[in-house]
Amino acid sequence: MLYIFAGFPKNGLHAGGLQFAIEEVEELAILEHDPAVQYRKEGVFAPGAHEELLYPVEYHISDGCLRDGITWDWFPENWGFGNGVTVHKTFASPDYKTVVHGTDLSLDQFLTRYGTTRLADLELERLHIRHEGWEQYEARWLPGTCPQENHIVHITWLITTHKLPAFAYNRIRDLIECGAAPKDLSRYSTEPGRHFSEIRKWSGSHPTGASNAFPQL
């Protein structure tokens, strides 16, 4: 059973820590770890030369995801969910250009085409360039819900061997979406990065050749 939640654990647990909380500490579920069972959007497969289809995917998407416009259609074809727990992050950035109002021409292109023009008679605006990649990404959201600026999408999903009872589902949702504190904190390792994400401070500079730009979709 595939469960999809909005965001990432706000209590600091990373994927391994969340798995530890679910299976070992709070005993809420048994996660699927069998490498011979792989979840994809098209179904659950046994990997191999012929990728045998075992059965269709049974899934549940949280209300938090649905409010954000993330439905089953948000995931494109051939999306792989793998096994266990996954904390997923994707960057998206629409691309813009400055054009003469009412056209898709830059100022230089406009002057090249129409010749000498009084600049006072022109009005410039930013135009969203709708690349094919962006159109495909935008189509994965419910109409009107796709952010039109640089943004990050966090999603956490997990795969269990059995359908969860309501109390277990609600507790896992609270751990991921509501920042609920894990129980029995003494059982978690104090080693940095063992169960909780390390806090890293940005120095304000980028390594040589690095960029702070989002990849364009």
C-alpha cells in the first residue's frame, strides 16, 4: 500500500529516521523492503529482464497533498516510488523574458522588425515562456494551483506491506505533516545524521561554478 503525504517531516526526522519511528519505536506499520517488489505508477512490478507486473498500485493521497493540487495525475508516467520511505524534493522555475507589450518580441527584436520607434510609445512587460517542459509540469497540478514563480515541492511517501488502520495513518500523517514530536526520544541516536537531518548553515557563497538558479522546466 502506497501512502503519499505533503511536505517533509517537520520534526527533523529524515527518511531513515521516519522509518525507524514507524517500524521500531512506535510500531505503526511494517514497511515494504523486498527488492523484488518495486512500486511504479503503472503498477507493482517484480524487477528483472521482463519486469513482471504483480498487481495494480493501491494508494492513498493525504488531504494535505490534495489541497496543494497534488493528485495521482501529478506524478508523470513511469514514476518510480521504490520501497520503504522516500522524502522527495523537486525544484521548479518558470522562465521569463522582457517583451514589448502586446507582442512576444524583445525590445531589440521589435526595433529590428519595425525600425525607429519612440520609446515613450512602448510598454515593456515580463512574459512567461511556456517551454514544453514547463507545460508538462504545470499540467500535473489541478488548474490554478501550480505556483507561477520559483518554488520547491516536498513530498513524503511510504510503502507498507498492509493497509494501515486509521490510528496508525493519522499518527504517521501527524509526524510528517504536522511536526508531531516522536515518542521515546531516548531510543533515537544522538549521532548527527543518524535519525534526524543535520542542520547545515548556508555560508552565503557558492562553490566555484555553482549557481543559485533553479533548473528551468
